[in-house]
Amino acid sequence: MADTFPAAGMEMTHILVVGDIDASRSFYRDVLGAEIVREYGGTSIVLRFAESWLLLVTGGAPTDDKPDVTMAPPADPNTVAHATTIRVPDCRAAYETLSARGARFLTPPHDRGMEVRCFFRDPDGHLFEISEAVGQS
């Protein structure tokens, strides 16, 4: 029997639990430039961004297929269990563009030698990094 996982055609979707679906839609569409692919009943939005899929969902109680799991946005944005890095060709230029669109960065870009990077959060506190590899081709 052939190994069928992973299989051709598979794609990964990142699920982010949000508190305010309207604020999140605006942020991901207007600030990051993500494409809205589909919306489901005011509780979830499927987005395409940088050749990846994002699913924004509102929180909720356990269900029969995940009986011990409660979905909730980050309780404390200063404690991070998951973050997303967006590799960019020019971190400083991306910082300026995203700042002009309303992204609120923790600091301006920092040159760390092998990379230039900085961090921002979405409306619910999910942490994002923009990162430029320096001296690599």
C-alpha cells in the first residue's frame, strides 16, 4: 500500500480565533492585503494570503468532533504560543507600507545581522513578524 500522506494537492490552512470578525476582516483585507475567498454566516472568513490559507473563526464551545476543545482568541497577547512570519524582500519598506495601512508595530525594524525584523499584532493580539534575510540569495 502506498503512503498517501502527505499527498499531492494538499494545502495547509492556519486557523486564527478572533473576537471581532468585522475588525479582523478589515485588518486582514485592508492592512495585510489578504484576499477574502469565502465567508460563512458571520462566524468565519476564508482568506488567501502569500500563497497560504487563513481561516478566521469566532470562538466557541467544544463540539462533538472536538469534545474537549474550546476555541478562544489569545487571552494574553504578551504570552505567545503561535506566531506567523512573513518573509519579505525589504523589511523597512514593508514596515512603512503596513504602518501606513494601520498596522501597529511593537518596535521599528531591528537589524539582527542575518536578518532585519519587526513584529506587529492583529486586532486580537496574534503576533506577526516581517523578516528580511540579509546576505542570502
